Amino acid sequence: MITILGIDPGSCITGYGIVQSQKKRILYIDGGCIKNRLADMPNRLKTIYDGVQKVIHKYRPDIFAVEQIFVSKNVSSALKLSQAKAVAILAAVKNQLPIFEYSTKKVRKSVAGTGSAKKEHIQCAVHAILKLSSHPQSDIADALAVAIAHIFSENYKIKKKRFKNKISISYLETYHY
């Protein structure tokens, strides 16, 4: 049984999702949002870091999976998202978690079957895969999709075998761009 923490970074709302992989099943454990209503960026980053730390301490995941930042026309937004992602990764590093990064396109293709899936499709796919009673909120669905994408990835198959053999995995060995 492997527990995966998926993160959808955001400077205002950072989504998180916890799933477990048990044999051929994926079990939903929890999902939520770290919400920021603070005006200044330094305190927003502290809120994200503290929130991710709390989630890690509560659920003790084995794997940390995060969505890569999609760089669009708005450079300012991309920089804020990158900062949010960085403090979430820092929390994982401080807790010695192996870190995996997945592009938005790869996450969407893994979960919904196409890299161009809309947010609503991701919500429906996560709802169906995890057999949830209702559709999760968008940020939570995105974070759960990142965790699910990790399970579906080739990296997971290789790393799972290593975990079973209790071979330690270093941070640099598992961080993929």
C-alpha cells in the first residue's frame, strides 16, 4: 500500500489530494484546499508551506506528486504559481519525500484520456476513478488527478518495486523535470 499526496499549486488556492494504491485499486483518502486570503505574497507562501506540512504530518504519504506550472502569456501569474509550487516542494523535501512532477497535459491524458480535457472532464474522471459520491471541487479534483496520474505512470511501477524491497530513494533520484 502506497500513499500519494497530489498537489495542484496556486497562490490563492492550493489543492491537495491523498490517494492510496492497493494492488489494482485506487482508494480515496482525503482532499482539500489551502486557501489564502492574504494580500502579501510572503505570507501567502508561508500559509501554503504550513498547510502542506500539516497535510504531510497528518497523512504521512510515501510519495509527493505535483503539477508542473503551465506558462502562459501572464508572466506575473506564472511567477506566483512557481513560488507556490516551490514552497510546497520545500515542505516535501523537509519531510524527505520522493518528489515527482507531471505536466498538465500528462495528468489530463492519464486521467481523462486526452491531454486537452477540460476541468469538468477531470472532475468527472476523478469522480468515476475514485468512486466518489459527488464531483470534487476543481482544485481538489486537479490535485487528486495528479496523484492518480502518478499511479498510472511508468515511474510508479519502477519506484513501487523499490519500495517493496525497502531500497531508499534519494530526492535527486526521483525528481523529474
